[in-house]
Amino acid sequence: MNKTIIISNRLPVDLSFNDITLNVKSSVGGLATGMKSVHADGNGIWIGWSGLTEEEIPAGRHHVVDEALRGKKCIRVPLTQYDLDNYYYGFSNKALWPLFHYFQAYTEFELVHWESYKEVNRKFADIVIANAGQGDTIWIHDYQLLLLPQLLREKRPDLTIGFFLHIPFPSYELFRTCPWRDELLQGMLGADLLGFHTYDYVRHFISTATRIAGLEVRFNEITYGERTIKADFFPMGIDYGRYHGAAIEHERRPVNSRSEIMQNIESHNISYADSRLILSIDRMDYTKGIPNRIKAFEYFLEKYPEYKGKVRLVMLSVPSRENVSQYQKLKRETDELVGRINGRLATINWTPIWYFYRSMPFDDLIDLYVASDVALITPIRDGMNLVAKEYIATRTKSDGVLVLSEMAGAAKELHEALLVNPNNFEQVADSLKYALEMPLAEQQSRMEALQKRVSRYDVERWSSAFIKSLQETKDVVTQTQAV
Ligand code: GDG
């Protein structure tokens, strides 16, 4: 029986060694949830890096890791510290990540990083080939593995290969600046189906394929020698039921059993009944527009001083890629901005920005979503942005307002949000005021429309639409071969 193999940089597990004892936890991230049914299906497997480098696994314990992973239908690609530094932090996160998010000045094109990227993609290919049966379906995820489709195609033309990119695909003008643009494009073209979050990313990819490789395109189908490759958009959704259910559960719990932060918010709300909460949540990443958001919030308080003492920006910034220098710089800039604004504007009773630099347990995250009157999500560039959809899912009374950057892929679906250009502080400030003053009926009519869409196109639907489309490309190939 054919199976589906999922491939991503990281396996959906968290491993740690306590001396020589291995602890294994399944991760419940968006991708793991979306892949649940694909992974559970038949003898489906997931291939990726375990999260522990070869050096971190105690001598003689590698088989223990392998066995534990096998129990979870996972197979690991062994990566060394060198691989991690050069393939992951290097080429993936210092070249591809900034380039694909239009941060061209941040890109570092280093030959050693590129060599390591190729080498690690080959390591992945070897392990996939060793585990793939005749005619299996392969679903590869994200920018760390752009070369993998072609590496598999060369050795195993019998496989049906799908690839999904979780970040934007940039315009040809950006992509062409990469010294290894031909190899990257060829790598992707090894797939039968290329999936993106939005139609614009598909358009950029197709334009790149025609201009760099001179390929012929009809609608969204690219002719490549004997093969036809389909590029299409599949906007990723969330596990709506999980977030909505958790929010309902939250409201049933007595206040004193809620998180510490929530208890503080509640007691603050009791003391200052007209105080409103604006929420932002993201990884500490320069694409997320954190400094701009803080400056826009400061501008809002200057422009509408009647809101001083009445609103707070609760900003959860989750540590990310802390050993990459651009991320360290961003952290310093954020610390300074928050410090400066709080120092300048705070009173004994009021702190304008509540800033948390840490990750929080799921329940605390739900507490934050539920407690907020407005979500302010203003990335400079974002493939999709799932936080926006999670906020929508937790509004059990369909109140609250989402202020969302038009540069997030999610903006293409979430028309009823207040869409803003994150660089236009005037517009962000006016939208915040509009959001805070929006009548309940308007909040609800916007939110209900958003909830309908986000609940319908959930993560399960996303993965099944992709697999269905991939299956169709396989059927076309089989028919053509039969003719
Ligand atoms: C990439 C693309 C695309 C955040 N803080 C905590 C926490 N989170 C969870 C959120 C959400 C997820 O992390 C973040 O997802 P995003 O989509 O917002 O952003 P990226 O991490 O940049 O993801 C993005 C995505 O891939 C999927 O294709 O949408 O554009 O950049 O689920 O809830 N979870 C917990 N504690 C936290 O402190 N438990």
C-alpha cells in the first residue's frame, strides 16, 4: 500500500536528555495539527531533524532516540552543530528568510552556508529514498528544503512530490539577486505540485519560472520538459475547534485559577473599569514589525491623548533565533523603545506597554486572546500569520476587533479586519481609535463573518485540499503514461 511521507526541517517532537534518560514530548504546533490525519493515515511517516544535534545525543544513546521516534512514526535526519550553524542559521535564516521577506539588506550570501545547505538537503534526500516505497506520496515543507524536490525526482521519478512554502515567495526582482537562484528554482521544479499561501506568491513564482528558466506557463501549470508542474495557493488555517473550545473553557474557570498575568489583568480591570487592552503576539522577528508597532502606538497616544491611562498594549514577543545578530539587534531596539516610552509616559497607575519577552503556555495564550479588546498585528511582511486567525477563533461572543497589516498573507482572506499599512503610523493610529470606539453591533458583524471563514477553512481542510490536488496531479501523470 502506498504511503505519504511528510518532510520538514523539524520533527513534531521535543526531545531532551536528563543524563542518559530520554524525554519525548509531541509538539502541538500548527503544522503538527494540520498533518495529524495525513501522518496517522496508514503507514505514513514524518522525516526531519529531531531538535538534538549529533553532539547533544549522549554516546551510545542514538538507538534510544531512533526507537522513541519510531514509536511516533518519525525518522530523524542526523544533523551536526556544523550543519545547524551553516544550513539552518546560515543559509536558511541569513539568506533565504530575509530575501523572501524583502529584507534584502539583511541577506548574507556565504558560500560555506550554501555548500552546507546543499549537503543537508542531500542528507534529507538519502533518508527519504531509503524509506520511500514505490509510488509513495511525498509532502515537503518550507524554505529549508528548496532543493529536495529535485534531488528526489532525479533518483525516484516514481514518487509524487508536493512542496508547500510557509513564507512569501518574493517578486522575481528580489529572487534574481540570489547567486544560486537557478539551483534553487530547479530544486523546487522537481515537485509535481507547489503550494503557497496566496495567489500573489503563486504569481511571483510563475513569473520567476518564466523569466529565469524561460519555461512555458498556461494558467498555473508550468511545462518543464516532459512534465507539467502545478503551482497553486492553499491558505493555511488553524485548528479552530481547539482555540474556540479553549476560550469557552477559559470563561468557565474561576478567576483565581487563571494564569498570573490574567489575574493581574482582571484585578487591573476591576480597579480601572474603562481600561482597554490591545494585544500583539509574535516571534521576536524583524519581519513582524515590532518597533514600528510600538512607534505607531506611541503616535496614537500623542495624537489621541484622551487615551492616555485608558489603554495598554500587551506585547508578547517570543524569543527566536537568538544567535543571529539581526535578531539580537532587534531585541535591543525593542527593549530600548519600550523602556523609553514607558519611562516617558507611565504614571503610578498606568504602564502603557506591558512587554513579555518569553514564550507562554497555551492556556496563558488563550487568557491573553480572551482578555483583549483589540488585536494589533502589523508585520512588515508575513507568509500568512496564524495569530490573527487564533484571535478570531477565541472571540466566543464575536466581539473584539482585529487590526491587521495588509502585508500579511492572512489579509487576503480576512477582509472584515481593519487592514493597515504598518509603515503608515497615521493610519494605524486612526484604525486603533476606530477599533476602540467601534459599536458592538459592527464588531459582531465583522467578527461573525471572519469566524465563519476561519472555522470553515481550518487546518484540516488546508491539508486535505493540498493532498487532494497532489493526488490529482498523480492521476494525470498516470493517465499520460498509460497513453
Ligand atoms: C511561519 C510564517 C505562517 C506564539 N507565541 C506563543 C505561541 N505562539 C504560536 C502562535 C501561532 C504560532 O506560534 C506562530 O505562527 P505565525 O503564523 O503567526 O508565525 P511564524 O512562526 O512566523 O510561522 C507565517 C506560518 O509559518 C504557517 O505557515 O503563518 O507567516 O512566518 O500558532 O499561537 N504558542 C505558545 N506560546 C507562546 O508564547 N504556546
